[in-house]
Amino acid sequence: MIVERTDNEVIIRLPEFMDFEAIQRTIDLMSLKETIARSAATQEDVDLLAKEINKKWWAKNRSRYIK
């Protein structure tokens, strides 16, 4: 693995035998962290959104779990 830092980016070179799916999951995580760092959302905003999503999911899938 080679890690190189330039003025405005970090370049990571990996050998081709590495597990591509693991690399993609790591890139997805870094992308998520970048998005979170730029977000102006508060924890209260996030909690409210999560509650709304869970409520909608449960309404859609309730019959699959409660017979």
C-alpha cells in the first residue's frame, strides 16, 4: 500500500489482490464521514428523521412480523 499526500488530496494505492468489496465499504464509510462533517444537522434533527423513517418502515412491514 502506498499513501501519498499532495496539496489538496490524499492518494492511496492498493495492490490488485485486495478484496474489492472491503475497499468499497471503506470508501463508502469515508464518504459518509465526509458528508456528516459538512452537515449542519443537529443530533435532534437526526433523531427526528430516524424516528420518522422507522415509523414509515414499521407501517409498511408490520404485517411481515405480526401475524
